[in-house]
Amino acid sequence: MDKTSEDVNSSYMVPGLLRGLSLLGLFGKDRPAMRLTDIAKELKLSRATVFRTVYTLEHEGYLVRLKDSNYYSLGPRVLTLGFDYLHSQELVEVARPILDGLRDTTGASTHMALIDDFDVLYIYRAASHQRLSSNRHVGSRLPAHVSSIGRAILAELPESVVAEKYAGYDLRVENYTEPATFDELKECLRVERERGYIAGSFVSGISSVAVAIRDSEGNVVAGINVSDYESIPCMKDIHGKLKDKVLAAASEISRRLGHTSSL
Amino acid sequence: MDKTSEDVNSSYMVPGLLRGLSLLGLFGKDRPAMRLTDIAKELKLSRATVFRTVYTLEHEGYLVRLKDSNYYSLGPRVLTLGFDYLHSQELVEVARPILDGLRDTTGASTHMALIDDFDVLYIYRAASHQRLSSNRHVGSRLPAHVSSIGRAILAELPESVVAEKYAGYDLRVENYTEPATFDELKECLRVERERGYIAGSFVSGISSVAVAIRDSEGNVVAGINVSDYESIPCMKDIHGKLKDKVLAAASEISRRLGHTSSL
DNA sequence: AACCATTGTTACGCATATAAAACAACAAGG
DNA sequence: CCTTGTTGTTTTATATGCGTAACAATGGTT
């Protein structure tokens, strides 16, 4: 509700652009359509400014005016941007066949995600054929410290980095009890770091095995997991064969990264 | 190469925002990373302006500076935007289970797309389990008049609208020969309109059956198709059972639309 | 090394984008 | 019907974002 009001007053910021972006950010699953006045109220801007901003965004296809109303919602153009992002990431291109393969040999859903701010952001999913797909779509987010992939990545980071990052950060998340304090998180990561992989149930009824991915220079850049109902066969021995398969897939992805000299 | 230089000089445009958006648009599969100077040259802007714009976009997570270099590429934030868009579209939510079902009963890949400008934009895909996935990813584009879904949509639009839209538009597309002139397109649409669905091979070796989707008010809002290698069993009778299944799926989607009173 | 070219970054004055206020168009309500 | 309170849109004077030009920092070339 109250995110620390961060007025970045560097004179290098382009205010018009800043407003446009935060305006786009208002539209989410919960609030798919807004009017000028609503936006103005939300962003604490004059209607005139919002008018011009919306006018610009609409012209560029990032916003769409709903028929016979003065409500606006996100336009198709924003999708193209996301598509371009995914396809500019060799990470996804490299991981795709391997995660598809892992899905096929295990029969469970596999995912790839990276850390953005305090979230993990899913950038690929190979959904299991058998069961109805989970809700971990590409583009969705989850607090990093309560997701298997997030923990896999955090565990590979220097402890000092993690400590600084989470200093004063409230770890409490709805529906997740596990690490409620930083000390608990540190302990989780310590155990998991020693073991070399993450395994367990992060959502009740769902088991996951996650491992971090490194680029050719050794930097942790993402993580993958196998995650599905704990009742299905392959999830029975998450500490056995399944773990080995995930580790193998991860190191294969890491190995293939960075061999295509980009740019 | 030379898109008609459209200077929209309405005084309502926010220049800073306009620049930021077109800057983001530069990054694609072909050009995943750029330096300030490259961008400046491309957009014909001073480096100072580009500096400020990039500075802003980076701060907001829409751009990322590559390690130990002054190259920038798209940041994860753009993905979230696309995700929000998809989930604010009841179209996708409604179509998902039906297209998944259609994929399962046919064994072929199914897609949903809508028209944006002169392109079809894919907004959902249920990939076939058997074969390696096609390259029609969510967020990708194709000239509308050479895609099955695009033609399905265009055929449902009033002919006058299509005529005006494509007046003076060059229909020639690489690797596609079919409708090279507007008259040819008109003839295609006429035939397909009479038949009530689109079927055929738009890419060599691939067969497709497409039908338009209407919202509760009768407006054409999107299209769906079944599209896969023409050699696989279910594609043998695209004018028979397969066509019926697609038509049924489409009308089911259309029926379910607009019953969730939004806003 | 000294050169030159080319980069990212900072400073500053003028053109211009913007916030406040006026306007128009509508709806509700007494 | 005339208020009163909403909207979205237009205007305009002034605060400010922008291009020019200088600066700094790098890297290649002889």
C-alpha cells in the first residue's frame, strides 16, 4: 500500500517519460481500465497532464480507448515489447529446448526465472501435458525469497550482498510463513547452499526442485526448477533422480551460455 | 526500410515520452543491444537527450546496462507490462481452456491473435505436445493479410473498411506470394467470407483453419486457428471435421465473452 | 607516447512543455 | 429549469526540458 515514496530528483530524469511509464504501470489485473480523472487522482497529476500523456500513449498503441467510453486500458503494443525482450535474451533461447526436454522426461512442469528487484520474474515455462497448467505464467512475479528459483539464486549470491539487499526489508508475505525474518532466510540459504540445490514445498501440495544458472563468466543470471503436484510419480524422490536431472539441465544451460558472441 | 515519416505534430504529444517509447521500440531480435551513440544516430537525436532518456528508462527497469560496457538492452520490466496486458484481456482468459481443449482433441497447435495496425498479433498459443513448437509465439507479429487468422478477421469486416485500410498499402511480403494486389486480397476475402472460415496453406508445409471471434456486441475482436504440419493426421480433412471443431470452439468463445461485466 | 577519434557526461541559455485556470459538455438532482 | 458537480478539452504565461557546445575518459593507430 505504502511504498516508500521515492522522488528521484536527478535532473537527468525526463519527467514526461517518467509519468508515462508510471501511468502504464497502473494497469494490472486488478485494475484493467481507468478514466483520465482516475489516473490523475492516482498519480496526483493535473488532468491536463494526464490528458496529454494518455493522448501520447494512445497514439503509440500502448493504451487503447474502450469503445464508446472514456476508459482506457493497455494496448497491444506492450506485448510486442515483452516479446522483443524475451527474444533478445539468449538465456531463453538456450534454455527452451532443455527445459522442454526436462518437462518431457519428468512429466512435470519446468520453469525459468530471474531476479528483478525483490521478485522472481518468470521468463519461460514448459507446462506439463497432463495437468491443467499452473498459474506461473511468463511475465508473472513472486517474492524471490519464498520461491524455489528465487532461493536458488539468492543462495548462490555472496551472503553480504543478500544481507545488504534485504536490510530492513519486510519478508512477511501473504500465504507464506516460512522465512519471516532475515535470520530465518539466512539459515534457509545456508542449508540450501551446502546442499547445492533447493528442494521442498513452497506452496502447499506443490513440490519444487530448483537450481541456479550461471553465464560464461560465472555470474548467477537466472534459475530453473521442476515444480508440480507432490502427488505425481516423479515428484516422489525430489532428492534423488529428479534432483540430478535438474542439476544436469542447469549445468547444460550454463555450459551453452555465452558461446554465441552477441552484438 | 522507409516507413512514411509520420510527424504527428499535435501539440498534445509529450515529446519526452514519445522519444522514450520509440527508443524502446528500437530493441528487437535483430538489435538486442545498443550504445547511446547508436541510439542517437538512429533516432536523430542529440546524445544529451538520449542520455537523459536512457537514464530514465534504466532507472525504471525498462532498460538494463550490460555489465562492464555501455551497451543497453531491454530490461525485465517490459515483460511485466505485457503480462498485465494479457491478464487484463478477458479474451485470453476465456479462450485459454477452449484452445487448450481444441489442441488436445486435434493434437495440433492452436492460436489466438488480434489485429493491430496491419499485423496480426498472437496473444495465445496452445502448442502441440508432439512436435517441436512453431515460432508463432505470444507477442509475435505477422502481416495480417497473409495469415490465416488475419484473413479470418478481415473477411468479417465490412469490405469498405478493408478497402480504405489497405488503400495504397503495399501487400507484397517476403516469402509470401498469394495476394500481391488489393484486388487479389479482395477476391480471397470474398471466397472465404462466403465459406465462413479460412482454410489452406499459408506457409508451405503448414495447414491452417481459422475463424473470427466476436464479442457480445457482435464486433470482431480476434481470431483463432488450428495450424500445424499438413502431414499429420488431423490436418488431412481441414474442410471436414477439423473445420467444424474450430467453428465450434470459436462460437463457444464468442458466446462466453462479455458476460463478466468489467470495470 | 602523443595523437586523434569517439565515446559518455555535464553546463547553460533559449525554445517549449507544463500546471493552473478557463471552457465546454454532459449528468444528476432539487 | 436552473444549479452544481462531474467530466474531457483548450488556452496561456512561465517554469523547465532540450539541443548546443564544452568537458572528460576511453581506446585505437602510428
